[in-house]
Amino acid sequence: MTKLFRHKAYFISVHVLMFIFLFSALYAYFPWIQVKVKEIIDPADKVLTIAHRGASGYAPENTIPAIELAIEMQADYIELDIHLTKDKIPVVIHDETVNRTTGSRGYVRNLTLEQIKQLDAGSWFNEAYPMFAREQYAGITIPTLDEVFETFGDKTRYMIEIKEPGSNSQIEALLNEAIEKYKLEDVVSVHSFSSASLRKLHAINPEIPLYQLVWNDYTTARVPASYLENVKTYAVGISPNFQGIGAAFVAQVKNAGLKVMPYTVNYQVNMDKAYLWGVDGVYTNYPDRFQEVIDTNRENGQW
């Protein structure tokens, strides 16, 4: 009996040691496992849903109705793009021209606010997406940043993208003025592809959380550590295109002390991947879909 007990104890001990060795090897080799272990020990409060140009899958992008719908869908952040008009007013529009989202043509920077306000920013959506068309979308206008802040205030949080910044542009200072005017310092973050623009804003107001937008032409497993250290001098996170990253990329960036929030993730299978990789948030045109993914993963015990 004693001999049998010793044999079982030896058998169990060997397998326990093998499991520890295997797990240690996997932990060392796969950074994403390190992230998952950290999340189990010290779980993040929340994975953020960032409504890309508002709930732009259901309403005209960068408009008041798209923002209203995103808030209704309980998005954590509303992502909006800003350009300056000819008379230096920040307006909420993605493209440098009005061609795609209005029935007119021209560069935003060459049009006054009065001219911008005469444009129809909703009918194109009804024509392009009849499934989600609404009569009230026809004739809606391109909002100014002031209009958005005045309408919604601190009812939501914002992720503002600075578009087309230039060396002589006042856009960073004007954005900061609007944030301070409406006392929204605690609910506004900013991102841009331009590191120079982000650095400029950081010098103006170092309290605003900044995110470096990046585009990878192919899936990037790792990035230079020196690059991440450089980003950390002015930003709190990186927002890469989803198609250009994987689990190892997410793990490396998070282990470097930066947040990772990929864009633009619209299919639930990809949302599920991003969530399991341990991202801090996801940009999506369909905030309700990502919320479903979050709920499902939590119900199934996928952290």
C-alpha cells in the first residue's frame, strides 16, 4: 500500500513539474500569454468601445445623429475628425474635401463656415445605405466642434482626430481652446497620424491623453523598442489598423506601458480576436456589435 502511494505521488509530482516547465516555456515564448496572465491577476476595468465617427454604420458619419445613436448604444468614446475651414473654424468632417459626404465639391480649407453650413451631409448616406436610411438624415449639416461640445458636453467622452495638420496650422491651439472653453479636459483624448501635431498639442496642454495612429501595410509582429519609448514621451497609447497587428504586437506594446486600441473593426469575428488579444479598446462603426462581443466573452469566461 505504501509502495503504491509513493508511486502515485511520484507520478503526480512528475506531471506537475512537467506542467510547470511547459507553462513557463510558453509564458516566456508567447508575450500574449504574459498579457493574459497579468489581466487575470490584475484585470482591466473595461475594454473600451470607441464609436468611429459616431455610430457611422447606422447614421451619417461625423454628424449629430451619429453621435446621438452612439451614446444611445452606450459607446465609451465618440471618435470624431476635425478640419479647419477657410475662416479657421474647426468642423467635424473626415475627408479634406466635402465631395464624398455632401452633394458639393471643394476643399474644407477653401470654404468658409457659412459655405460649409449650406451643404447636405446626410442624403448621401440614405442613398448609399438604404437599409438604414432615415428621412431626418436628409439636409443635416456638418457640425462645428463647438456645436458638438455644446450639445453633448460631458455626457460622453471624445476621441478627436486632428486631420491635415500643417506647420503653420492653428488647429492644435484651437482644439485646446474648445476643450477648455467647455471644461471638457477630463473627457477628451486626441489622436493623429502626425507625431509632430501630437507633440505640439502635448506642449500646449500635457494633460490631454494622446494616441499615436499608425498604419501597417502588413501584419507586424513586433516594433522597435526605441520607437515605443519615443511614443511614450508624448502619448499614452497607440492606435494601429487592425489588419496590421496580431497578438504579439498587442503584447509588446502593452508590456512597454502603452495602451493599444486598433481601428476600424466592424466584423464580430475580428472584434472577438481583438478582445482575446487583450486590446484596451476597439474603434468600430457598430458599437452595439462590439458590446455584444464583450458581453459574450465575459459570460463564457474569456476574461
